[in-house]
Amino acid sequence: MAASSKGGPRKSTKQEPDRPNRRKVTVKRRNLGPMGKLEDFIPYKLAVVANRVSQSIGRLFETRFNIQVPEWRIMMALYAYGDLVFNEVVERTSMDKARVSRAQRRLVDLNMIESFGDAADGRKVILSLTAAGAKICEEILPEAAKREAWFLAALDDHEHQQLDAILDKLMKRSLEL
């Protein structure tokens, strides 16, 4: 400590980092290096929009049909493509195996799908939509289409076509990951 003009030791005016009375400092980052602002980072925007759409649809499915988004994805994949091997469901829904497994068990318990071993290869599990599951899918589709239409109403026809083409390209590119 330095001496004061009165001859005694002078206390430092700097606060030490471990003191409880230190002032909080908020750091504002204008950009994140080479990717710029977070709000301009395309993967971030895609993830946020996808999550918001999924949550919106998920609330509908949960309240009206008692199923959650992972379950809905599995049911829609089976409705669109027919019976699928477990790993094909993982691939088509882009969900991890644990999530598909949990959703599969619940859907079996709800009698929405059936799960059985492949006669040709006992290691494979095949998932199949039940009649009750198909009925739910047929009820869900118009509601999902309404939500999609609401989101897409923000775009004109040309923008909608562009978005569709761009998403197709990005879906194809994502298969290379």
C-alpha cells in the first residue's frame, strides 16, 4: 500500500476480484468473430425457427393428441414411408437412438405403433403404424398443414418457392455431415 499525505498507509481503490461487493460488468459482444452477429449466423437462425415451429406444433399435438414431437416425427415417418427398421427411423427423423427408443416405447404403450423383430435378421427391430396410429396421423395432418400455412403466410409465392428450393439444397448438403 502507498503512503497517504497524512503519513499513514493508503488503501488501494481497486477492488479485488474475490470480494463480495464487486461490481458486475456485462460484456456486450457486437460480433462473434468470423461469423459476425449471432442473429446473422444462418445455423443459429435455422435452429431457432425450427425449434419455434416444432414447439408450436408440439403444443398442439400434446394438448389434442397426447403425443410429443419425437413421437409425432416417428408416426409421420411411418405414415409416409410404411414400416421402417429402427435405424431407418433414426435416420429419417434425424433424432438420436435414445430419443427414438423412448418415443418408440411410449408409442407402443399407446398402441400407436407396433414393434417386432425382423424375421430375416433378428438383430433388427421393425416399427409399424397401427390402425389407431394411422387414424391419429390423418387427424394431425390438417392441423399441421394449418400451422405450416400460418408460418408461410409471411412469404409471397416466389419467396415460398425459393425457401423450399433452398431448404431442399440444405437438406441434401446436411446428408454429407
